[in-house]
Amino acid sequence: MFDQNRSLVFLFDAAGDLVGRIEGDDIHGNQVLASPARLVTVSARAVTTLTATSRAEYPIDESAVTAAANDPVTGATTLWFNSGRSSTFVTVAGDGTTTTGSVPSLVDAAAQCGDHATARDVGPADADGRYRYAASELDLLGGSR
């Protein structure tokens, strides 16, 4: 038997008329993040950015979105993916440039403020079985700090 699962995003204008459709391979926890200038969504094969005049895709090979956040004023958006023992991210900056990276733990929550993304990392359990939580702040020029 073959897999027919798909991720579908339908776009409507202010009058409620269908103006577009994005279809891709299925991904768990899909997000659609909007700002006045753009819309960012994801499938298992790409992070897709749509504006009124363009469509850009950043190729990925992921199966689950673990966190996502955007700043609706600037349009900056970061999507997080579980990659086993680490989390990878794709950021679409306010100017539309795309960067990617990873942190060596699992991200389960995120926030976005202008050109900075903050993520809560869930680290491994300690000897008492308690999980360690830490924050990672990312600059959109490509790295964690």
C-alpha cells in the first residue's frame, strides 16, 4: 500500500474567494504563520514563503514541526523541527532571506521578536528524572548564542 498523505494549505482573499493552494508531502504539526507582508508554511519537502507577488521555497527533509513563531510586524518567522537528539530550524528574516541551523537539544516552544528568535530547549533528564530546560537565543544571521 502506498502513502497518500499530503499537507494542504488553501489561500483565500478578503472576499473569501480561493486564490491559491500549496500541496506537499505530509508533515506533523503544520503551521501557517502570517504577517502583512508574507505567509510562511511548511510541508515535508519545503518551507514556503508567499508574498503578493512571489513564492519562494527552502528545501527541507523533515517530518514534524515542534515549534513555530513569527513577528507579525517584521514578518520574521522561525520553524523548528525535531531531528532525533537535536532540533533544526529554518528562519525567514524580515527581509525574506532564509537561514538554517540547529541546537543540540529538543525545542518545544519558541518566540520571535524582530531579528531574534528564542527557543526553549528540553535537555536530557537528570539523575532524578527531571528534565532540564534552557533557552537559546538566535540571531537571524545564522547561529545560536
